[in-house]
Amino acid sequence: MVGSVRFAGFFYSAQTGLQRDGVPIHLGPQARQLLELLLESNGGVVSKAEIASRLWPDRPPSDDSIDRCAYLLRKPLREAGSGDLIATAYGRGLSLRAKVQPADPESAPMRAPPEAIEGRILDLWRTACELAGTHSRDGYARAQAAIAAAVENGGESPAIWSLSADIAAGRVVRGHLRPAQAAAMIEADAGRALALSPDFPPALAALGWARATLSARLDEGLEMLDRALAQDPDYGRARAYRGWALAGGDRLAEAIQDVEAGLRVCPYDETLLSLRAWLELCAGDPEATDALARRGLHLRPDAASLRVVAATACSLCGKHDDAHEAARHGLQATPNDPLLLAAFSYVLARAGRHDEAETALAACSPDGDFAPPRLFETAAKLALGRDAEARESLRRARDEGCPWFVFAPHEPRLTPLRSEISSLRGSPIQIVEDG
């Protein structure tokens, strides 16, 4: 039985549970048992057999059960600002990436604010994570409202502000926020986090991604991402952000390596799974892309972004029924999603169903903050034979800072526009207003 210990800024005891800076961190029963096993090993690998014996004494668990339990422990540790502390030794088990030191039970950190206020802040923070996880327009907006409420209740912290920046990044990628607005929000929120903690990796990572992709300041963005990973090499989201940015520098092989490094510690992360498959598409292998997307969907059947990748890959391979099915399933999960609607329009056009494709594209036409990412709009218009409009959408993708524009030189859907893409990348950006 583990006693009172400290590790990586956390305090744990059987009496008080897990805390950071006096704030309790909720763990489910199995996640708590797994943490105790890892603390007892103090950096050593805990075998799958040991985990199974402690957590499932009455029945043998599947590997997926152990992976899921590890995810349920990684998630709250990450949300508390720790990065990835749980290492996977493939084929062997799990270990804790932190030194465990004994602590006096009386030295458990005291919470400065009243308990009711702290509980409210944590509830709002958890609510924000759950809402953002829906990837819907309203879910994202309500998630950032929940963060604002947490701050108003005295919950300002670098982790909360970094989460808000991550949510803004998710919104712009899906088409729920215009690039200029997202860039401003990420600059503000990550800036607040860095004012509280100047080298906070999640804030550096979000801001680095925004500068590399939304503001076309690739070298500056990569420098920030490198700083984030120098402090926390196993921070999966930073790996995803850096992989995305590297694609803008035509460094696809490095981008794939970064994303795979992230997946080794965060095998269930939707962003990493989707980006890995998308990079394979950009590398020119749609069949392998489809296989990666399907493998990812086995782990995360709720991941609508993987449906986008699968639909695109199947369409390029001429598997139009499979492409239609993948896009349709994605839209069932997140109806009216502009990214999915634009991808659906492309799939329908490639299958020769132009009237339905036009209807899908019209359904995600610009409406305030709601618009398909310009690069996906470009692909749909090109498939529909609206070449002049496609070229205009491509230009706007570059000038407005569409985060997907970094993939344009490698995008198989845009092969007919290669010369225009090369010309745009080599010419000065003419900033245009979003709208």
C-alpha cells in the first residue's frame, strides 16, 4: 500500500486522494488503483499481469481495458497541467515518468480559496472539456463560456487559459471560428497562461501552432513548439501541433515522426490519430490512409475527424460507396459540421452526384463565424467543376490563414492547382478581412 507521496508537483495519499496545489483531482476507482501501482513501482515497469491482478481480480481483462484505464489516468493528470506522466513499455506494461518521494501526511497542501469555490471551478473546467469533446459548434462555444465562468470564480491558472487556447484551435480547424478570430483568441489566452507561467508547455504549444499556421510565421511558431517539447517531450498535443506546422515547411517525414511519438504515449488521442492518417494521405498513399483511419476508428469510433480522412481516402481510391458511408456516419455524429459537410460535398461530386454535392456545399456556406475551412471548400468546388471559384477559395485560404493551407502542396485533391499553390506560397500575403 502506497503511503503519502509527492511526484511531479502532485500530492497523493490514501486519505486525501490526488491533489495538485491543494486542489483535489478526481480519479475513478480503477484509475486510482493504477496510480497506486505505478507509485509503488517508483519508475519501474508494472507488467500487464500485475495490473490485471490488482484491477480485475475476478476476470482476465483485454488489452483494450488496460489501455482505457491508462487513458482515464492520463487525462486528469494532463488536464492538471502535467503533460504525459504515464509511459507505455510496449508488450510489457506501464511506468510513471516521475520521481516519487515520501511526504508527511500533515504536509498535504492547503487550499487557499473556500472549498465550495474550488469545487465549482473544477466542475466548470471538467464541463468545458466534455463540451469541447463534442466538436459541435455550440459545444465549443459553451466550453469557452465555461472556462470564462471558472476564471470569474477565481480559477485563473495557466492550465485553464491553455485549455481555452486549445479549444479555439479546435474551433478554427473544424470551421466553427474564422482564422483571424482564432489567432486573436489564442494569442490572448496563451499569453495569459504564459504571464502566469512563462514556460508553460501547453501554452507555448498552442501559441506556436497558431503563429506557424494561422499567422504564417513558421519559424517563430516552430521555435515555440520546440521549447514546449524540450520541457515536456511526451506532451502529445504539442507533438500534434508541431507535426501540423512541419507540414507547412514541407517536412512531412519529420511531421509523421512527431505524430507517431505522440501516439506512443497517447494512443487514443483523436487529434493524433486523425493527423497521422491525414499525413499519410499527403504523402501520397490513400490506401494506407484508409487503413490507418479504420484502425483509428477501432480505437475511437466517436472520432468524426477520422471519418473525414477515411471518406477522402476512399473517394480518391474510387471506393465511392465507402466514402459516402464514412462521411454520412461523421455527419450523424456531428450534424451541420462545416468540415464534414465540405468533405461530404467533395465525396458526392467525385461520385458524380453533383446536385447533392451542391446542396451539401450550400449547407455550409459562410454564416457569421460558421464556414467550411477554405481548403476543403476549394477541393469541393474543384470536384464540382467550378474551377475559377476554386482558385479564388484557394487564394482566400492562404490570405485568411486557413490552418489547412499548410497541407496544400501535398493535398491529392488539389493536384490540378499545383502551379497556383506554388505561386501563392512564393508571393506576399495580401491580408483580407474574414467574412
